[in-house]
Amino acid sequence: MISKTLPGQCKLHHVQFYSLLPRGINCFAVNSASSKLALARDDGTIEIWSLAGAPFMEKTIPGYEKVSIEALAWVGDRLFSVGLAGTLVEWDLRRLAVKNTILVTGNAAWCLDVSKDEKRLAVGTEGGYINVYNVENDEINYEKILDKQEGRIVCVRFDYSGDFLVTGSADAVRIWNIKKGHAVHKMTTGRASRDKETIVWDVLVLKDFTIISGDSRGKIMFFDGKLGTALDSIPSSKADVLCLAIDDREKTLYVGGVEPVIKLYQRVEVTKGNEKVNSFVRTLNRRFHTHDIKAMTMYHGKLISGGVDGSLIVSSFPPLTVDKYLPYLEGPSSIMALESRMLLLKYVNYLELWTLGSQSVESDKILQIRSKLDEHIVACSISSNGNWIIYSTDSTIRLFRFEHKSGGQSRLIRQRAVPEQFQPCYRVAFTHDSKGVFLFSGSGAIEYFTFNEDGDFDHKQTIETGKWFADRVHLTAISEDDNYLVCASLCGAIVVFKREKFGKWKRLTTLPKYKLPATAIAIQPNSPVLAAVFPDHKIFQYDFSEYKFTFSSYLRMNMLGASVNKPVTGIVFDPRNDDVMILQHDSSLVVSQFEESEADHSQRKRRNSGKGSADEEDGASPSRRYSLKVLKAYTRLVNSAWLGNDELVVVEANPLSMVEHLPPAYRRKVFGTA
């Protein structure tokens, strides 16, 4: 859909055919020390999110067909997972690959926990075994297996001392002495009906060794871990209670499950008989999700929850704040071929290529490419002229030549004669003239290839980035004249490369390092000026031809009524006016426009005439006033880009596709109502 324009305005091309499917959240784990969140989705994908500032997705470990991840845990900066394959996996978060794999005793693994001192790790299995490992000194060493119990172990938790384990299974909660290797207490839960067992889905262990469990009857139970006796039982839900969370002060308990309502219980002092005891009393209900809530955890007083609907929700109270992060794929997931007016859309295991229409011509899907063996696609891109398409998975990479004819007879030809350096990568970036492409490999190198007039594909240069980047490059920008390449890394470094004689690339400068990694970068189309935005909404512009900052400030998104907990994920410069930036914040487009004062104008005039002041010669940037205004608000904004000089393309995820493929939500019939 293209909107009509008035003089001085632009056309707005609204793309709504990006039909992403929902991907539910199975579990997650928080690393408070490094402000990282690891979450696993139902397709086996693991996402690493940064929680420093506005949360954003840093990187993704692709999943595989029929692979499930049932639990995650951090040991320092090491990430572990278990799944139904019966293995304990340690992940290499730099290469995003498996670092160590250990087969556990007891077949499928359902749960995982780490002791508070991060010395031990316990895995509960289908066969009823608890596998205990020592994870000190960056190693994984088998320690012992506790006595076998009947039935699977669904959940496991260490106590605060690290000497005991608490497990939940069918009809019982058990307390295990790790040193002795057997259960010291077994507390039964009871059943709702004689022939239906009660499954304990989650347990919590408090500092005073009080144990809280949530089960398939919809009840939460409280036990004395020292004596092994039941203290209280509270009916919480009409359906299964799947997950529990408690704040650091152990004053507020959060309960979630099949019923898509988060229920809050406050710890208060009540009188029972002649004595005063602490008890949890329900205070609030919060309906943030539409389907089952499968995982909850706390981070600095905020509740993080996720479930079948795939949305990651961060909430806090009081005051009530709710921030929702939809299950998008790692960017860039939509790539514009500006010269040929094509749009490449990335899905989990296939690509779609569309032609963009006009006011008289409808958009049309002209190509679909499915990955080999339905592997998850890690990176993809298309050249500006639409002739070249590249996609990469963990194990394969493909280069295609596409010959499109509007009347039909289009051809897709796989290029099999490729240099040996053409290996799987995690990011692809074409130059604007379609004659060059950069591949970013997991080893840290940037491989540069060129296309000649005969269609040959040649390797030109390998750029080793290890001395500048301690982590992956997650953002790139190429100038309109193809002479500058800017790379931003998750370690916070931003490096500018310049094309020298004979087409070789060389580092030009490294920008001063900020405390957080950037969430969006872009280069002005008419000048070598870089704009970057960070999770705390700091924004700056840097002129790398003069090696100095020209602007620096903090975006006050709260003045627009927008959430300060949502990052700016995209920057688009207006090609007609360098003083105008369009920022993609949450699901809104925000226009930032500089307002140059008379003093700024005179300073710029003196600088151009060579009569600038000493401060200007030292690189001090003039103070520049700017205004912010919401251009348009969307519900599921994915990407935006300029198409020519007068058309803005906005890609939005189809809201219907993210809902219609979800399973039926829990519904409870109320007597006397329709």
C-alpha cells in the first residue's frame, strides 16, 4: 500500500505481507552480573539478550528440527542447556556453537540448576536420576549420581547452602542430601482425583529453607525443608501452575501457568491460633499474555515472563510498567534491493523475494528459496540490482544469480564455482553498486568478494578484526559511495574502514568506546557522518573525515509518551535533508530534526572559511538543538528504508499470522454467561 503525497512530503509504502509465525518461549535464565538473558524457543533457538539499558537481542544460536531445549543456566559467563536428547551442553557464545557435550544418565533431561556459589550443577532426567557435576575452573567434571527415584524429575533447585537439592516429580517433592546421595524427605502433594497423578512443575527454595511448589492441580504448596512437613496449600488457578518466581527480598511471589494470568502474592504477617506467622496472600492479577506462561524470572526488581505466545514481557510494580518484545527474527530480517525495487524477507528456514508495487501495480511474490535440509537461516542478503542472493546456515552457504523478467521466465541459478574463502557466515552486506559483498565469519574475519562484468565471483581480501573486536560484529553500515564500511561490535567498539587504491580496505579510525554496544547505526547519504544510538538512548554523530563528533545527546523518548525501556533499532536519513533522521523506536517512527540557530550558522560559516576558533579546531562540537516527533505508530514494525528520494518503505509483520497459528488459549466457562 502506498500513500499519496503532498508537495514537500514523501510516499509511504506500507508492507504488510511479512507473515512471521509465533515461536513460543520454553525457558530462560538471567545472568545478573553481566546483565544478560538467555531464552530458548520451541524451535530449538537460543537467544541472548542484553538487559543493560533498553533490552535488545544481541545474538542467536540457531536451532534444528526436532531439537528441544528444556532448561538453561548460567555459570558466570558460561551458558549451559539440557534437552530431550539427553545431553548437557555448554555453548561457546563467541562462535555460537557447542563447546562441550556430556551425555547424562537417565535419558531425556528435563531440568537444570546451578548452586549459588556456582560450583555445582544438577540435571534431572526422565529415568529418575539426578546427575551432579562440578563446574569450577572452567571445566565440567562428573561428581556423582543420586539415588534413582520412580518417574521423571520435572524440576530441580539447589538450596542456598548448596548441600541440598529439592526436586519436583509426580505426586511428590523430595529433598536430597548431596553428600549422602539419597533423599532425606519426601513430601506428597495429594491428588485432585484418584486416577490422575499430580505433577509438580516448579519449585522454589527460600533462604530459610521454605519450599514453594506449583503443580498440575493449580495449587501452590509450602513446605518446611528442615522438617519435611507441609505448611500450607493455596488454590491458585483452575489449570496447571507451570512456573514460579520470587523477588530478592522474598516478599512477593509470582505464579504463572496454563491460565494466562500472572498472580501476585504478598508475604504478610497473619495470626493463626495464638501465634503470628508469615503467609502469602494474593493481592493482584496481571494479564500480560494470551496463552500459557511457561517461564518467569526476576531481574533487578522486574519480572520477566514468556510462554506459548512467544512474547517476552518485562513488567514491574509499583508503578505498573509493561514492555512487550515480540518474537522477531534476528536482524536484518528484511533487506531492500533499492535499484530493482525488490524486498527479501527472511523466515526461519526459507526466504521470500517480493517486487514492490506502486499506486497502480500490486506487490508480487516472485521467488521462494528453502534452505537445505530445512536448516535455520543465519544470514541472508540481496544485491541492490537484484541479481545476487546469498544465504547462510550454520553448515552451508549458497550464492544464487537471479534473472528476473517481469513477464515471467525468471531464472535462479546457483553459482557453484566459488572461492574457498566462501564459507558459512553470520552476516552478509552488499555494496550499493552490487559489485562487492562482505561476509562476516564466526572466526572474526571479514571476507571481501567482488563481482566482475562477466559475472565471475572473486575473493579480494581478508580483514582480520581480532585486534579491534573482542566479540561479534552485530551492526554494519556502508556509505552511498561505497568508500566507507562501519562495523559495530557487541564489545562496544565501532571501527571505520576505508577503501584504498586497488579496491583494498584499510582501517581508517576507531571511535571512542562507549560503555554499551550500539543498537543502530547509519551513514548520511551525502557526507561521511555516522549516527549511532545506544540502549540508554544516547545518540551521537561522528564525522570520520574530520575525526570528530558533531553531535551528542540523550533522546528523551518519555517526552513523546514512548517507553524508555525500548531500544532504537533503526536509523534512516532523509536523502533530501541531512538534518532529518527517522528513528525506529519500538513500533513507531520518530523524526529527529536539527534546528540550527544563528550562532551555529555563523560558526559553520567561519569553519568553512578557515577562521574557526581554537575550540572548533580542537574538535569541540557546537551545541545543536533538535526536535522529536512521532511520524507514525505501528503495532509490529520490523524495518524501514528509503526507496529513491521520495518513497519510504515500512515493513510490518502481519499481525494475523502471529495469532492464527497459536494453539487455542485456556478458557474457563463461567456459569450463566455466554
